[in-house]
Amino acid sequence: MTERPLRLVLIVGSTRSGRFCPTVAEWFAAHARSRADVAVDVIDLAQAWLPDVLPGDEDTELPRPVRELQPWLAEADAFVVVTPEYNHSFPAPLKNAIDWFFEEWQAKPVAYVSYGGISGGLRAVEQLRLVFNELHATSVRTSIAFPNFDERFGEDGTPVDAARYEKSAHAMLDELVWWGHALRAGRERTPFPAGAGE
């Protein structure tokens, strides 16, 4: 029996003016969409308009941008986060977006595509792994990093070493899909424990 495609949400994690993040995200999204085992949605945080002030205990209604984004994350089976590295970490708007939600991340796999200077954004990814672990998400081991990113992409928006990076993307997606099916089956069989991590 053929399993239904995974709902993969790709998150464009930078909102900075003049950002390079959409170029990296569009390249990866195109590669992911070439596969029959995933259905890809892209969420650009620059267009999500999430508030940067989180609610207190007395707040009962979530802001409209949060309510609008919530079902996209809740219905996802897996996530890919595209992030630059700023000052050895990931962007503040990405952390803000993560913190607005909780159950939406639980028991789902997360993969990472990063870019930056000499480290290729890997220091940002290492910190994201800690954050998503706290939210009961499963970070896959394989990731994609673009060191000195301005030298890695041609004018057409694709990596100059395309075959190498496409191979890496395929390997990462294979791993993400495996975890996605395993965790989706687990969630459908037994709901994730209520109150875990609170």
C-alpha cells in the first residue's frame, strides 16, 4: 500500500531586508517538490506578521496572525527550517515564531538548511536543535550547509556545485520522510502525552 505524501512545511527563517534566505529556500523547495512522497508548503516569516510580544497568562485570544498560521503548522507532518547565522546563532524572528507555538511542533521531524560565512550556519543549526528538542520535535541528523554562501550560488539561484548539493538534499529528505512516516503513524496510533514538558 502506498502511503500518502507527507505534508512538509518549509520555513523561511530570515526577515532581514536584502536577505538571501528566499534564494536558498526556493532552491530547496523546488528539489523537494520534484518528489512524489512529499507535498510542500512554504511559510515566509517576513510575510507572516507574527507579533514580537508573547501573551501573558491573562490573554485569552491569540493574535490573528498566530491563529492564521496555526493550522498550517498543526497539519504539517515534517518541517524544514532555512536559516542564516547571525552572531553565532539564528535570527530573532525565527525564535519568536517557534515560541508562539508548542503542540504544533511535537512529535514531528525537523531538518535544517543553513547558510553563512565559514561555518555555513552550522552554529545556528546546533542551537535550533536544542530549542526543538525542548519542544519534543525530532531533529534529523543530516543537514545542508552553505559556507561562504555568496560564492555558492550562481545568478540563476542554484548552487554552483549543483550535483553535490542535490545529493545532500536527497539524502536529507530521505531521512526526513522516514522519520515523518514513523512519527505520523505514532501520533495516529497514540496521541502525544498531554502536558509533556510543561
